[in-house]
Amino acid sequence: MSHHNTNTAADDNSVHPLGQLGWNSRVEAAFETVAPGSEHALYPARVTEARRGSVGLRMPQHETAKLSPRARRAAEADHSTAPTSGDWVAVRRSGDGWLVETVLDRAGTLVRQGVAKDSHDQVLAANIDAVLICEAADQGPNVGRLERFLSLAWTSGATPVVAVTKAELAGDRLPEVVELVETVTTGADVHTVSAHTGLGLAELAARLRPGSTWVLLGTSGAGKSSLLNALAGDTVMDTGEIRDDRRGRHTTTHRQLIPMPGGALFLDIPGVRRIDVPGDGSGVDRTFADIGELAERCRFRDCSHGAEPGCAVNAAVDEGELDTRRLERWYRLRREAEWNRSRGDARLRAERKKEWKRNDRVGREAARLKRGF
């Protein structure tokens, strides 16, 4: 199978003090836009893990920082601006500790759609180059879930790579499992690996370029921690036992940034139970690029792929080239993306209206005080 150049964002900054943390020319430029105009001396740092009200940092030594009043107000106004694992931040001294003054501009951001009516989208990881999606060979695969993960990964701007883990447990079914995974991973490379036997580890490890940042994505029990330990050649993550129902126990309870021996970095995030596809729809389009290419060949540009004559999508189904279940999942995820986009637009309008009312109220109060009554 072909392999893409996964990481193009990582510069050669091995001599820079922060080079082992993924520092590159883009981050340097982002820092330079905020540092000169600040009234405080600012220093760059990378967030390794985010907690409530504080963050863990590397700069390059380990530190802990709280949010400055300015950063806290920004995070309260827009939850997506709160520091998260992988973020680059500008920090300043405050007594014996550090304060996060601002979050630098991000690139390659993994965002989970908010699921409640009033919820905000959640930034799972920032400044990432690749997303390693783990799908356990002995548990499926669940192609619908895999397509959701792929949609999320493509939307981030990073390169998705799929690892079929626990290959040693699939037995004679392994070729069938891998073939099924490959049918739904258009544009993404697939690696068959085993943390237990070492199968495929060298090929996957060769892609971990120094300074690149990867995210591990997958459900609990997909073997993420075991795979990371095998790639590192050491125990860098705790592993959990598999329950009787073959689902894993959560061993990651918070996001954290893990440096690897070869210079790459991994962000491990808690097992994700629910993934709502992002509203912009671009990730769904990339995940189902094969159907998109068929749709381009339809006789009518606005073909709904129903009863229209000359529909290339329906022709592919009739000829056995396209699985009807994949087509149904495409319809479902497109509708979901459209719904999430409309909901996001409505929420944005409501927030702006609230802000306008607040500003108007403040303005009237200021005018009243100015008049002296």
C-alpha cells in the first residue's frame, strides 16, 4: 500500500531549546505577534495537559501554570479558546509561579462537536500533524465508528492514519478485517500492528518524524496505550485490563503530551465514546471521497441519487461497486453535519445577540452616569 508524507509541518529545530517539543517557524511567528506588545516579559511554553483552572507545561522543563485573568475571561466567553493539550501559549512570571497570558494561534486542531443544545465545541488537541486512529482487530471492526473518526481527523487539517491493532487476536479473520477497514479509509493509510508480537511496528515508527505531533484516537480497549508503549520501547502509558465484554477500561483520564524517543510527540486523550461529525462537512466529504467522485459523474448536477436517470451513484450500487450500507452511512453523516452546522449558526447568532444586548446595556448605563442621574 502507498504511504503519504504524513508530517510536513515539523521544521528542523533540533538545536532550539523547545525543538523537542515541536517548536517550528509557524509557532515562532505566532509568538512574535504577541510578545513585543506585552507589558510583561513573555515566554513560550507548550501545554502537556489541561486541568480545571490550571495547565501542565513544558518550557522545556516541567512547570504548572494558572490562567491569567485575561485568559480566564477569554475562555469563559468562548470555551474553545481555553488552553488544551498541544497548545502553544505565552506565559509570564507571577510570584513563584507562572500565568498563561494567551493561547497562540493554532494549526491542526481536533475539535469535537458540542452535543448539548447550549454546549460549545470541545478542542481535544491542538497543533497536530497526524491522527493515529486505533481500531482493534478482535472487536469488529466498527466501520461506522471508523468513518466518524476519519471525518473528525480530516476536518482537523492533520493527516489520518489507521492502525489495526491487536492483530494477533484476530486469528484467521485478520485479512478479512484489514480488507474491510481499507474499504472505508479512502485516502488514509492502514497499518496492521501488534504491540504483543511487534508486527508492523517498525513501519509505523518510521513515520514518526522528530518534532511532529500525533494524536491517538480510538475507543477504550482499542490498544492505544499498549501500542504507544511498544512504539516507545518503554512504559510511557498505563494499560488496563479488558472486561468480559471485550471492551476496555479507561486508562487515560486526562489529555497529556508524551515525548517519544525518536523526537515525535503523542497526545493521548481519554477514550471517546461519542463523536458527532463537525458541521462544516469537509471531513465527511474526504471520508467518502469515493462516493463524491461517483456523484461528479451523475447526469444532473443537483442529483439527489434517488430516482433520477443517469445517476452514477445508483449505477455503482446496482453493479456491486458500492455497498448500500456505506451509501446509507454517507447520507446519515451528511445530514448530521448539516444539522450541526445549522445548530452552530443558531448558537452563534444567539451569543452575538446576547453580547449586543449586554453592550447596549453598558452603553446606556455609561450615558446615564455621564448625564449625572
